[in-house]
Amino acid sequence: MSARFLSSQAPAARRAHAPGRVVLVGLAVGLLAVAGCGDDSEFATLTVELAALSSVATDTGENSCAAEREEALPSEVVCLAFELCRRTDEGCEPVGLVRTGGDHDAAGARVLRFPRSAVVSFDTEASGGAFELTVTGYDADGDVFASATARGFQVGAPVRVRLERRGVDPAWSCAPGSASGAALPRALHAATLLPNGEVLLYGGVFGSDIDPTISPSGTKGATLQPGIEAYDAVGQRLVPIRVGGAYEWRGRVLFASRLLPGPAAGPYTIALYGGYEASGRAVLFLDEAQSENAVGSPLVPAEDAAPGPALRLTYDPRARSVSISPLSLGNPDAVGTGFVAVSGDLEPGGPALLVLGAGAFTGGARTPAFAAPPRAFWVGPTGAVPTSLGASTLATARLGATATALGDANVFVWGGSVAEMDDRQARALAGELIAAGSPTRVIGGGTDLDCPVTLPDPVGDALPEPTAFHTATPIAPRAVLIAGGLLVNGEDCVGRGITTLYPTARPLSVVVFSDSGAPTATGVPLPAGYQASIFHSATATARGVVLVGGAGVVAGKRLEGLRQAGVVARDAGGVYTFNALPSLATGRWGHAATLLPGERLLVTGGFERFDDAMDARRVRAVSFAEVLPFGPRPAAALECVDEPLVVRDAGAGDAGRRDAGAADAAVADIDAGAPDAGP
């Protein structure tokens, strides 16, 4: 049986959409291990039910996921294609699909296509293993209208899949809310991708009305978010997580975290380093003017905030619970700081580098004085930093720095200097290259100009100006993309330390290290309208680094959430380019971005601006999430015809697998449980 596109549906397929409107489609899927199905008892029936889900609301003239609406499967979708594979350590092996009642002795099909219908059923060899289902919806012209991917479900367990809009309209989709109601608002949190496909959301702050100027009395600050949630990769919903254990968890902000090695099915253990806690009151203030603290940080801990101890978070996905207990680091010098950074693993299951940020501070919320220890410690596979692993003394103390593993034995530490030094010293100590057991190698950056009015693109050996609250993301072996950040100046400039007083148009730069460790930098051309940012997300993917949102510095030094998105990748000629993606539904900064299967990005939380009754510009934490399918649009199908199952090479080469496991390995190395947005 084959289904051709219905020409009578063509007018519906060409209907104009409302500007900025994104149509979402939900699919509820149930896998039932049914003996005797069709001609072979080893086959099971896979039943797909089409359901309604929310879409972006445009009633206010602006895209927003805050006010969701229901959309049934649109009439533009006239053909649905289903492809199933079984996850293995080597990749995803295609599973043959057979139409119910068909010949099970035949090889089956790789893809089954059905006309639009409320219920679709077919048979599959679905015993054992974890499965991945890809669904594609085509319009009457054969073009791809929407697509979806669900991963990690077992035979007999229900699975829910969402079709997300693909095509000329904005491709961002509102992610489903919480299964228990509204999702929790949070910003400056962590989002850890787990081996079972779930994403654990924890930490950060919230607040529905935050004053971004800390100087007036009665300032409204941000409060710790104690709630923990998980994005269920099967149900594709945020679910609440019960929290218990030996440590009284109030939440944490400005920390780093790392997923530790463990069983693929869980429980999963996450090591949490540094960050600030507070007892019930505001833990954080936003200092947009950067005038109330000595180093010019846009984030300022509240007067009663204090650095928290290292913790071990153990998540049991079966019980939907997290147990939190103290983590003994084995080295008393590696505790008591916030604004910390942790690199990716130097090798699978190997050590990482923990860079300390700002520790104790005095003077209260109005005039805090940061004390940043110039130290870095090597973290072992258990999460501890025993003295046997050694430590590294940095060339200078650093606040808002990044630490990036280069894929060899080195870690690249960049920016964040807050030491009292002149301009030339600040640029001379812009970064460091660190290897275990070896002295640090200082890396300079910037030009010879004092406080330049304009910042030229890096040329040749010239590295960028030192920055803080930027991102530094691996884009290739021994290559790092540096994006955004605030300028770091020295004593002779107005605004010593981190400042917005000088150009905020940070160039995107790719820094490449030679075999000997010598760096060179190349600027990435930027499109018109691109705005540099801080507290954006930079996510490494198989297609390049996806940059999303962030805070741009606008008139009056105000931090404004950005909707921009794009991917930086190397073209066929070896040149790095920036290609814009559809804009976010809501401008946000301090969010987290997580790579999902099917080349999609899950964006959660963050801060957004809003107008209160007095028309003042204030900040609040975001509760709703968005999803971006950033990969290329699937090819059109001239006819809705099934495709035979072909396993290439008969076991050689890729053996018919999709990615040979490369995508999964990349995800494990990229995320490592650390927040994507800087500190």
C-alpha cells in the first residue's frame, strides 16, 4: 500500500500563516508487545495517536510562549512518515517496519508513510533495547511541514512525540509545560543532559519583579530556586522531582557542575562546585550600572549570601527523586568560591579542571569587595580534587572566566581578570594554557592601544581583547570559539576591571592551538544587526556552535534580552561563518541550552524584560521553554511511498547505523553538566 499526496489538499497547504506563528503538533505513541501480531509473534504493534499541543501565541503582536494555545494537527499535513531504530553503543540500528497484516517474512521497510489520520498502527520488531522514533509530516506539495524525534523508550512503555514546525516560518516551538502545571521560573541555572535522554534542571534564581539597579533602598533582588525538574525525553514534558538527602537544599547560583561516570540507566551522579546560598532572602542583585562594586561585575551577591560547599546530586529516574549530600573534595583550598568554571573532561572518564572565581566578599550588597583566589584544581572521575592530582596557580585572579578542554592534555582558560593592574598587564594576562603537572603558559590578547575606542577583528596571531562573562566553546580539535563578553580593563582606564564603558561589539573569534600550544585567532564575519552579548548560550553540535539569546548592552548600559540565534561553522573552504537561525520567541539571558536528539535545542529559563505599571523596565525569570530544530530541513518527498530497509555494507563501515554513536559521544563531551552561559 502506498499513499500519494492528495491534490485536493493543496490550497490548504498554501494558506498564509499569521506572522511569527508556529504550529505545534503532538503525537502520543503507545508501544505494545503483542504476541501473535501479524504473521510473526516476534513483532509488536506500534500505535500512533495524533494529539493537540500548544503553540506560540501572537495575540499581543509579539511571539511568546507565556500564553499557550491549542492547535490540532493542521490540514497542511497530509502524509506522515515513521522511522524506527534501536540504540546501541555503536549508533542506531534501523528496525524494519511492516504494515499491520502485511508479510512479516519480508525485509520490511525503513520508513513507513501513511496518509493523514487520527490513528496510525504498524508492526515492528520492537523487542528489547532503547528505541528512537523519527516522525516527519509532509504537506500536499511534498515539502516537509514538521518533524519530531523521540529517544530512549522501551517496548511496552507509552511514548509521546511532538512535531515541530519546519520551513519558512519561524522554527522555534514552545516546549510543553510541566506535567504538574506551570514550569518553574529560573535563570542562571544548570541543565544536565543524562544518558537516558532526560535533562535535569536545577539551581538558579527566580523573581517576578527584579530591580536591575541595586543603589536605591529597598532593592528587589533574585531569590534561590529550590525546585528541581526533569525534561522527560519520552513524554516530552517537564516533570517535578522530589528532593531529599543529608543536605538541606535551598538552591544554588553561580556554580559549576559535572556529570560523573556511571551506569547508562542510572542512578546518575552530578558533582556541584561552588556558588552562593542564602537563607530565605535575596541571594543575588543585578548591577547594570556596575558602579556599586569594585570590579564592575553585572551580578552581585546579596549581603547575607555565602559560598556553599561542594555537593553530590544523585538522580534516580525511576523514582523521580534527587538525593543531595555533601561532596568531600579532599582539598580544603578548593572550596568557598562562586563564579567558578569547570572544563570538559580531558579524556573520557578522565580529569577536568576547576577554576575558582570570587570567594569571600565584604561590604554588603551596596559595595561588595570580591576576593578571587588565583587557583585551579584538577577534578578526578569521582568528583573530588585530592591533593594527589595537584593544583595550578593562575597568573592572575579571574572573575567570569571560562575553562575549555582542547581535546588533548591542555585546558584553555580565558578572560575574567579582576586583579589590580594597568591596561597592558590586563591584556598580557588575558588567558592561560594549563596542563596537569606543568607550569601555566600565559597567553596575551588584544592590541597595544590603551582602552581602544574600536575593537578590530583579530588578524593573524592577535587574540581578542580579554573579556568576562563570555563563552568559549570547542568547535574543532584544539579550536575554541570565543563569543561575547564584557571588556576587562586595567587601572589607567575608567571602570577598572569588567566594564561596559568601552565597545560592546565583541567580535566572534576562533582561537586555534598548534601542536606546540601556540595560539592564532581568526575573526568570524558578522551579519548586519548582530549584537554582542553576555550570559548567552553556546552549544557545540555536530554542525557547529549554536549561539542563542543573551543580554545585549543598550543605551544607558541597560542589559536587554536578545532574541537572536545563529550557528558558527566552518564551510567547505575552511572559513568560519555565522549563519542566522530563526529568532527566539522571547528575548532571554542567563538561560540554559541543551542538545536534544534530532538536531534540536531545548532552551530553558533565563531573564526577560517587562514593563510594570509605572512603565519602568524591570527583569523577571522565565518559566516557559522553547525548542529549535537547527539542522537542515529534511528533503521533500515527491510521493508518500514507503522505503525498503537496506543495511549497507552487510555489517562493515557504518552497518546502516545513523551516526555510529558519534552524536552521543559528542553530547557527553560537550555538556558535562555545566551551565552553557558562562559562570
